[in-house]
Amino acid sequence: MEKCNLCPRNCNADRENSVGFCKVSGKISLGRAGLHFWEEPCISGTGGSGTVFFSGCNMGCVFCQNMLLSRGRIKKEISVKRLREIFYELIDDGADNINLVTPSHFVSEIVKALSEEKLPVPVVYNTSSYEKTETLRRLEGLVDIYIPDLKYIDDGLAEALSSAVGYSSFAVPAIHEMIRQTGKPVFDEDDMLLRGVIIRHLVLPGYIENTYDVIDKVSDEFGDSVLFSLMSQYTPPAEKLKYPSLNRRLSEEEYESAVNYMYLSGIENGFVQELSSAKEEYTPDFDLSGV
């Protein structure tokens, strides 16, 4: 296996014999696959989104809600053939799309799984946006919908909270590449998204200025080429963090401020998550079910 430099970390890991920063080898590993009903309405639909949760992650967020999964502690290794079987099992269960969650470090294997034959439902690529554009280009024609996070504009904050050096200098071009591939959002007669980009942003307690910066960037740089999803579901991790505000939930005042700023920015196409969504039950159990 070639040394892995799929993502901006360029850690040059031999993932055939070891692991990279992502904490997993080059063999596909999953934590769960199943129908998920808590995505944006145009993704969840009535049948649910067929989510495939990959183990490992190329980010290092101190506040990660899925720590056991993202650090590669929960995983089952599978083949490319089995991954494709899972796609069809989810479709048979009624999934409105196949939603690849945190897939960046398995792009090579995902390309193989998707290249055999076009799936009968849209393919969603759900990412932190800490991506290389050249890696994303390998997915052109295989992915219909991109759901990138835009976590930070302040790179100092990105490095402190997510160990993601130069985050915005990679994330912004990556989102441009996603838009180039999919074009503006396209919906079917049931208001389900068929193609396009949904930029997500999780509002972090105590860091409202970062949210303002993200909203400004989306409004100024991407405009109506994307949908925007403002998220309130931040849940403090069990382990106490050294960043005091991250040890609490988002306040009503903070979230109202973020929502008002979004409306004043002129962003009209998208979604606002209810503050009540910040509940642990909205995070699925990573119990290897469906794998």
C-alpha cells in the first residue's frame, strides 16, 4: 500500500502495517450502519438516511461527541465488497440516500465501492472539510450531495480545539470543489435533495465570534450556491475540558444571537436546528449494528 497522504495532515503513514493520525489502518472500518432520522429534512426524508459511520477521523476535536468512534476504538474491519452490500441493505430498508459519515481517510476504498455501478439513490459525503481538493476530485461523478462542516474561520482556534493546522485554507477550497462537482441544490418533487452542498456549522458555547465569521464567509463567498445548516446540538463530553465554556451547553442567548446574525447576513436557503436538539439521544449508539 502506498503511504497515505489523502488529507491535509500528510502524515505519510503506512496504513497497511500501522495507522495514521486518523487512528485506523487502510482497511475499511465501521462503527455502525443504519437508518438515521435526525439529519436535515431534505436528507432524512420519510425513509431515513442510510448512514454509514466510518471509524477514525482526521480531526482531533477536543469536544468530539463520538470520541470512541473517531479515535478508532470502536470498529469492525470489512471489505470493499461488504461495504457495497451494506449500501444495498440500507436501500432495501428504505433509505432515501447513502450517507458516508467521516469518510475522508477511506476515499480510495469508497471509490472502488461506488465505481462498480451507480446506486439507485443519492450518495452523500459527510465531512469535516479538512480535505484536499485533489482527493475530492477522485469522487467526481460518484457523490451527489456533499455535507461539509465549516467549523472555523479562525485557524488559531481550529488548531487549539481540533489540532487542524490551516483548517480554513483547506476547508474553503474544498467546499468550492464540492460546489463545482454538484452545482446548485436540486430537489425532487418531495423536496428531497438530489444534488448539491449543505454547509453545516455547529455553534460552540463561548465562541460566538467564530460563528459570526463562518456566517460571513458563507454569505460572502458561497451565497445561494449552497444550503446552510446552523446547528445547536453541542453536547459537552464526559471528560472535563480545559476550555471552560465547552463544559456547558449552548445558552439560549448565544443561539438566538447566532440565528439573528444569520438572518441579517442575508442567508435564506437552509436550516436552523432547534436548541432542544442538544440531547445525547440524538447521537446514535456505535454498537457495530448493520456492519
